Amino acid sequence: MQAIINRAKELLADGTVARVLGWKAGDLPYNPEPAYFETEEELKDFVYNGFCGANLSKYMIEASKLEGKTMVCLKPCDTYSFNQLLKEHRVDRDKAYIVGVGCKGKLDIERIKKQGIKGIESIEGAEISDEAETLKIQTIYGEKTLPYADAMLERCHVCKGKEHMVFDEQIGESKETKDAERFDEVAKIEAMSPEEKFAFFQSELSKCIRCNACRNACPACSCRKCVFDSNKFDSSQKANADSFEEKMFHIIRAFHVAGRCTDCGECSRVCPQGIPLHLFNRKFIKDIDELYGEYQAGEDTDSKAPLTNYTFEDAEPSIVGKRG
Amino acid sequence: MQRIGVFVCHCGSNIAATVDVSKVAETALMEPGVVHAEDYQYMCSEAGQAKIAAAIQEKGLTGIVVCSCSPRMHEATFRKAAERAGLNPYMVEIANIREHCSWIHKDMEEATKKAVILMRAAVAKVNLNTPLQAGESRVTKRALVIGGGIAGIQTALDIADAGYEVDIVEKTPSIGGRMSQLDKTFPTLDCSACILTPKMVEASAHEKINIYTYSEVEKVSGFVGDFTVDIRKKARCVDMDKCTGCGVCQEKCPSKKALSEFNRGLNTRSAIYTPFAQAIPNVPVIDREACIKFKTGKCGICSKVCQAGAIDYEQKDEIITEKYGAIVVATGFDTINLDKYDEYAYSQSKDVITSLELERVMNAAGPTHGHLERLSDGKAPKEIIFIQCVGSRCSDDRGKPYCSKICCMYTAKHAMLIRDKYPDVNVTVFYIDVRTPGKNFDEFYRRAVEQYGVNYIKGQVGKVIPQPDGKLLVQGSDLLDNRQILKEADMVVLATAIEPNPDVRKIATMLTASIDTNNFLTEAHAKLRPVESPTAGIFLSGVCQGPKDIPETVAQAGAAAVKAIGLLAKDKLLTNPCTAQSDVLLCNGCSTCENVCPYGAISYEDKEVNDHGIRETRRVAVVNNALCQGCGACTVACPSGAMDLQGFSNRQIIAEVDAICR
């Protein structure tokens, strides 16, 4: 963390960047939040630890409109989102000084709490530089320990890898955290009967409170004006048409990001209701891989998008129909 | 609020027998905006159109819905009728209650319910329609013909004779196509070359016709009247201007092992070759796969013997970009691959051949110089068995479901010619049905049976078994006598099914011309527009549209030419106003629409926008309305809904869906 702060100070001092986009400590030990830093003084609040899950690439849409460059801290998985935004002309590469920061897997406070750890006062072992495999958690009920891997976000268990797809410089080492197969959960749902599937999604999506956190955090949901906020369409009313309105919102959202979603997992991370929203997107990714060949959105900035690029080898509609 | 009139057509009994048309009209009156509804026997008739015109004028209608057949059929008719009565033609909507309803349902109550729903959807749409104005576009007075067989040649000649420039693009080194491979033609038995070569010469000598052989269409953009086409002229390695066609290079070429495509691989040719003696142009090409110079770098004999200095090993493919007003597809056919028909022993015995191979065997310029002989040992056959419908009229997925149409006639021809020239040869034909509709066709077939003693057996062949002595044991059934037949033959000829040239898929995709499940190009209307593709400006000539013989192909080629001429004769075309438009305030500038657009109609510009008082420069999509074909791909790809299609706006579509789901 200190290395990032030192470098940020240098870049601010020599005028390379006008501001730094990173994270600052929140009011609790586990909720740092995205923040801009414009002076050395402000940088004393900068933090970077296992709880800095937020994907900062989306903030670069607005930062691209500001005067001067912004130093942005991107984890390996965040760089996929940045690339995708670059491909869609939503961010300006010349306005970004990308520091690829190391990552050893991000932590999921909900998962920690679910394991019976409550009343948290402080957490040791979440620092990036820390080699510890175990978290030491001070709670009002005494000290608890938890293996780091058991506290990780789902997305880190299926990590895309420790390489940054785009960066100006890299600070800190990353760790391989993948220990599960990306599409296992999707395959489980695919194996369900239509009734079971409906019941599963109804039980999950009925928890939705339409807070829009998933949409607001999603780097692919970057429209100037979302169709759900626009009076030009009837989409928002449509989504309110029945008692199970959330399904429409989430299904429409999944279609809108299909082929562009990098599987960064922010939707599920920010959901206050713990809905596994990433499963929708991952089903699309799995289908795209199977029907149009392996494709990872954000891996580069010039490959053709699978759903909007016609080729002679594309699956015939009848074949798609057969798969169901 | 719109004032909408609803007109329900009986279509004789086509609709009225299954749909309660008066009920549809009555129900329509309860729909929002509907002030007039009536039903009539034939809305498309003059009397029907007069009813529409009268209602528009008397009731002051601002929009109409016609519940009738597919808009493909009569949308234009009703739009014109409305326009004559003073209504903007784009205020007309069609509810297809025939193809989408009466023709596919039997139960009157159910069908009526559905017809009402379709009417309701169209009314919901008209409520949101706005008047649109068609623009104009120019017509390039030049036609492209893809394929240089008899179909392409005839079409090109007819268009050129009308005074328009025509380019023929032919994939192989010479024009002539399949017909040039045939020996004699039914039912008159004149020699194929004798009637084809004069046409080839006429086409090549025609001042309005320009032929690109050994060339392929690479890219097509634009639209009716204004297509831009990239043609790849493959490197011939022979300078077409210098070559005199003396043929010395082909004689001296030491590499003579390449299989002759023209002779269906039955013999070989040199690496530098013209496919046949009467080839046009009479300029050889170098087959780089077979050429020793290209394979090893050593040789160069053709270059040394060429007096004209025409050989150019360095020649590169050349891309020619040309503009056309009309495009005619004449890509022809090939015989199907027989890998899935192992029971006929085609891959095991050289004496089992396809009919097209037999054409080459019987041709004086063919591999046996016209002598009928077994390809295995050169012996004269005494017993020949023809098997019909190999891969045609096939119920499983090994073959084709359709009748290849030409086989009955050419088999009768082959049988007759063999019996005429070699009276000691026995000829037997196994058939499912003999189909000979055509002028002088049945007489021709009967002559083969009655005059030439060809033995026709109704029944199929189960297996052909090559024997150790070189004979072929044919096991079949005689359905009329109800008995199994085992018969030895010296030669077996398979009437192999024909299929559209495999390249047609690629070409159809480039042209956005639709294609059926058998890869035949679809016509705009099976009966009324048989030589036009549903894609405007694309015309169909020959077997690419469906199996046909030479007279039919030539007739269709002429028809396609007339349609193309009708288009080229116009100076201006009305453009479709149903094109896409982008809302600058909603546009993200993400390029998704640009990438998905098949017509290259969308580009991006930095524009200053005023978004509720905030002035800023944004990257936004701009649609070129002359290029946009209104396919709507961009409107569904656009994540923010900034792209919308005039006449088919997102709101209109949703209103239709809502009306259907109500």
C-alpha cells in the first residue's frame, strides 16, 4: 500500500496526473470506498487492502471528462472492464495513468459474517503485503481466525488470472486464487427443470429491493441514461407490471450487458440482498463460448464482439433452438 | 388522436372460411382510435380499394389497418391506394390474417380470436405511426452477373443487348459452366458445345459485356441501384493481354498429374492449363498447387517456351471495385458428394460413375475420346445399369428431399445414345418414377423404351457389389413384378442428385439474399416473382433458384435479364423512409450499432449537444439514410435505446406486443 501512496505522491508532484483514483477508509474496518485524492495531504486517507473490491474502471468514464490525467488503481480483473470501456469509447486512454495494483483475492464481509463472526472491531491479515493465509479478527466477543480463502468473494475463487490486461505500471504482486470452475454453478442451474429454475430465480430475485446498486456498480451498465430511468420508453413501467417485477429488471439488464460483461462480479458483491446476480451474466458467457467460440470481454480492445459480429461459422438459429 | 379505419378482407374463402371476418370488423370498432370498420370479399380488388379510398375521404381517416394477406403480397397495393386517396402511405398497416392465421388454423373460433389479436396489434401500431416521406436514390446503369454458365451468359447477353453494361464474374478459368461439360442435349440431341460455344463467343465479343474469369466476388455493399462490389481477380500468372493462346506452354509443362476438373477428375491435365479447348478466354492459368516452379522454385519451362512473354510468376491477386445497379446470381450447381451412398460402391469401383462423368466419357474431347469403355480396364461394356434418384427425393438426411428434375431425361438420352451407337450393349434403368413433363420430353422417353429397347425396371437398387472378375453385381427389386433382381453389369451409372453450388451460401450472405434449407436462393414470390430475390436489386438465374434443365434455365435467364433491365432503365428509385435514427441525447457513442450494421450505414461524429442545458461535445452515431436498409439490427443492439427505426419504432413494437398480450 505504501508503495502505491509513494508513487501517487510522485505522480501528483511532477504533474503527470491531476488526481488519484483509489480507495479511502470507511467508517468500519471492512468498508473502504472509492475516492479521489488531489493532494499529498489527502493521500493520508488512502487505503488498499483485501476489502478494496470496488472496480474503479467505471469511475474513469467521468474522470475522462476532467482536466488532466487521473492515476487509477486497477486490480487485474478491473483491467478487463477498463479495456471493454475503452473498446466502447466510453473512457479515454490518454486521460488515464493506470497503476496495475497487485491482488491476492478480495474479501467478502458477508461471507465472514455468515460464518458466525460478528461484532468486528479490527481485522489483521487483509493487507495486500501480508503473506498470512489466515485472517485474525478481533471482535467484541474475542479473537476469531478464518482461513483467507474462506473469506474470499466468489469471483476470486474463479479468478481470471493475475495478469493486468492494460496498465502503465504495476505495483505489487498478485496471487493465483482460482480454486473452482467458473461455470459449475451455471451448469447446476442448467440441469434443473424449468419449474425448478423458475422457483430458484423467483426465490433469489424476490429479495431484490430495486436499489439499483448492481446497475450503478456495473461497468457495462454505463449508459448516459438507463432505459429504466428514461421516459422515452415504457421499460420501467413494464418492470413494475406484476408482483414479480424484479425478474424483468434483472433479465433486461442481463441482456443489455450480454457479450460485454467481463464477469467482474461487482453486481453480486454490491447487492445488499446477497442475490447471485452474476449467474445471469455467466450463463450468457457460457452460451457465447459454446455457440461462438471462447470469448473473454475486455481481454483486448480490438477483437470483434461475439453477439454483434456476424460470421459464416455462426451457429444456425435452428441449432440454438434445439439447445433450448 | 388518430382516426383509424379497419378493413377486413375475406380473400374469397381463403380467410373467410376460417375466420369470422364480420366479427373481426365489429370488434375493431371497440379499439382505441378506430372510427370505421368493414369487411369485403376482395380488398385488393378495384372495388375493395375504392371502399378504402371512400372511407378515407368520407370519414377523414388518418390511418388504416388492412386485415388481409402477408404485407409481402399487398402492402404496396394498399399503400398506393391510400396515397391516391390523400393519405400518407406509411399510415397503412397490414394485419396478416391469412398466412399467419387462416391458412394455418382449422378451428374457426380459435382463428377468429387470433385474427382479432393481430388486428388489435396493427391498430396499436397505427396509433403511433407518423407520416414518412420516401427519398430518392440514383441508379448505376451497369449489371453484375455472378456465374458464367449458360444462365449467366444468357442473362448477360440479354441485358447487354438492351444497351446496358454487364460484367460477368466467373470463378473458373473459362465461362461455359456445366453445359460445356455435356455431350449431347435432350430432347433434340444436338451437341452441347455446338450450341453453347457460339453464345460464349458472342458474350466475349459483345462490346457491352466485360468478363472476369478466374475471379470471385469478395465483398458487396450498398443497395438496389447502387451496389459497390469488390471482385478478386485471382492471379492467373499469365498476362491476358500478351497471351496468344497458342497452347505451347500446356504441351511443354512437365507437371501433368493434376486431376482435370473439366473431366470430373477422370484424367489429368498440366499445371498450366485451359480447362477445355474452346475455353473463353483462351488464356491458360497456372495451378500453383501443381506447378513445379511454385513448389520447388525450379522449372520455369512455360516461361521459356512462351514466345509472347506472357508468363508472369509474380502476378498477384487484384481487387477491382465496381458499382452496379443490379446483380444477377447465376451460380449454378454441382452433383452431390456420394460419400454417404456407399451401397452403390462408387468409391470402390472405377466402373461405377456419375451421369456427369458419363457425359465426359461419351464426349469426343473426354478422357476416352468418346469411346464407351470401362474406366478400370478399358474394355467395352456389354451390360450397363442406370440407377435413378441417387440422393434425390431422399427422405433421410443423406440426400436431398427434392427431385433433381433433369435425371429422368438425361438418363433416357444416355440410354438411347448408347443403344444407338452400340446396339449390342444391354441397357437397364432402375427408376422410382419416370418424370418427363416438358415439350417433346415424354415422346423422347418413349422412344428410348419403344424404339431403342431400353429396359426400364420400376424399383430401387439396394446394393452394388464389385465382383473379383471385375463385374458389378447389382441387387435391386422390381416392384411391378414384385421380385428381387440380381443382375451382373459391366458399368453402373448413378443419376446423382444436383445441389446448388456450395459457394452460393457465401454469396447469398454477402448479398443479404435469402436462401432455403437446401441452399437454393429464395424467390420473392414463388409464383408471381420467380426470378427476383426478396432483396431488392438481386435477381436469380438458373439452377441457383431450383433444379432446371437447359431450356428452362435459358428462359429464366431471359426473365431475370428483363427484370434487371426494368431496374436499370429507371433514373431514380424511391428509397425506403423506414430507416434508423439516433437520439443524440441518449447515444453513448459505444459503436455497438456501427459494428452490427451489415450495410456500413452508421458512422460516428463528435457533435456538440445540449443536454438539458449542459453543452458538451460527444461522440455520437450518425446514420446515412441512403445506405440504411431499415433492418433494425442497430435498434436492438443499442443498449441505451438511442437508435430507433422510423415506421418500426421501439414504442410501436412494444405497443404491438402489449396489444397481443392484453
